[in-house]
Amino acid sequence: MLETPVGRVRAAGLVEGVSALILFFVAMPLKYVPAADTPTAALGKLAVFWVGSIHGGLFVAYALITFVAWGKGALTAKLVGLAALASIVPFGPFFLDKKLKAHEEQSKAQPDTGAAQW
């Protein structure tokens, strides 16, 4: 999966998507579901800080990896737009992965002309 630019986008998207789910469905409920003055809420506040920071870094890495793949001509502008949209929607990267995989397989089947496709 990591051998091609599109494969790297797919891998980064999946990691970013998992981090978002951990943030939304583990860390944030720990912070906001219990009463504010409980030890669980305090743990949740700490979890949101750390998981949120990690997720933010992964989000930026996903964006950079996507733009690098686009710059190399491995992604179309439409796929870059879909990747941007998928990165802010829960479960989005998992839905986009199927489309990216199909694009990657189609790209492997076509001979490389050496020119970037903008």
C-alpha cells in the first residue's frame, strides 16, 4: 500500500480516520458524558487534549501527503477535493478508500506517460 503515492494517501487517510473515531467516540464522551467534577471527566479532558493533538497532526500529515500525490500527478483535483471533504466527515476516509483503491488500480493498468495530470 505504501509503494505508490495513492497508496500513501490511502494509508494516511485510514490512520487519520481511526484517530478521528477515537477522538469522537472515546475521548470526547469521557470528557462530556460524566458530571464535570468527576475523575472520569478530568481523565476525559486530558484524553481530548492528547488524542486531539495527535489527530490534528495526523490531519495535517494527511493533507500534505494528499497534496504531494496530487503534485506528482497521481491524484485528480476531484479526488483531492473528495479527500478534503472526507477528512472532516466521520467515517469519510473509509468511504473514500474504495474510490482511491479503484483509482490506484486503474492507474497501474495504464502506462505512465511521465506527464503530470492536472
